[in-house]
Amino acid sequence: MKVTFYGHSCFLAESGTGAVLFDPFLSGNPSAAVSADQVRCDAILLSHAHGDHVGDAVGIANRLNIPVVAVYELATVLGWQGITAHAQHLGGAHDYPFGRVKFTPAAHGSCMIDEAHQQIVYCGTPASILYTAERRTVFHLGDTALLSDFELVGRLNQVDLMLVPIGDNYTMGPEDAAEAVRMVRPKRVVPCHYDTFPLIAQDPRRFARLVGDVAEVVILKPGESTEV
């Protein structure tokens, strides 16, 4: 499996079963490596409803005629916008032609904000995502605080690649993110959700030092890839 970092929390995972795009925040993302109209994939997986994660999901799904996989409430809201959305929920897994998807708990928020009308649309609970294809498993944490649940995920799954937020303020910072890695014990880790904006600026090398020899830390610049 080849995993490419597109910036912020957006990743493309490509395997012999297909290609999936995680949290496609591209338009308006100052660190994005590609534009939304350049992306090619077979499905979109969403961790939660915030704008810097849903991003261009509707536009890409419409252009490519592909499904979006999300928790029930978010899938329902997106379905109202005319796309094909497959609803799952925490603890539930489903097998697709492009791989297996399972949602696990995350501690964050999940809503869409209508600034023009000062309204908030509730979109269910946030999630982390276990994606498995060709016997390789990627664990995309989305946005989350440190949870004891991560230890259970690590005990029940062999995670080959963990995509972990380190930006602090809205998510885990480097210290908590390193503890999450110790709980899951993946083979390899890529830090994300940092440096997109000044408020979440971090040094990924410091995160790597905190992880130590628990897992291999791969620091990717937007547009770079790693093999799983």
C-alpha cells in the first residue's frame, strides 16, 4: 500500500483494491499538495464534520461519482446534498470493494457551522478510522484527545501505519500523541494536523524523539509518500 500526505489530515491510500481519500481538506488549505480537481480515488473516508476535514468531500464525490463513508449523522447530512453516503458508526465495520473500514472512538466535536446564519448543524460523534486493504491496516486518528481506547485498538489490531495529530490546541499535542503511539504500537507513524496554521505549529522532530524506538516515525511533507 502506498500512502500519500496531501496536507493537514488529508491522505490518499492506494492498494490493489483501490484508492481511498481521508479527510479531503484541500481548498483553502495553505499546505495542500494538490487541488480538489486533481484528486482521483474510489471512496472518501471522513473522521468528522469539521470544515478542515470534510473539506472538498461533496465536490470530489460528485465529480468522480464515488461514495463517502462517515458516521450515520454526518452521512445523512451529506446525503441531503445529493451524494452517495454510506453510514457506519463507532465499533461497526464494513467490507467494501476498496477495503474494510471500521470506526473507533475519538474525543473531539463534530458539526458543520453555518456562519452566515450563526447556526450549528450537529453531525454525530467524531471517529478514528481503521482502514484495511491487502492485509495492511492504516489507523487514521482524525482529531482527538488522548483516549485509553487506543490501547484496546492496539491489542486487537496489528496497525501498520498510524496517522496521528500532533498540533495541540484542538487535538493532542506531541506528548499525548506519543503516548497514543505507545498504546497502539504501530509499525510506522506519520504525524499530521500541524503547521497548517500558526495556532497548531509544532516541530515533528520533537514528536519523533518522544516516540523513541516504539515505532518508526516518518515525517512527510505535503505531496510525499510512504510505503506500508
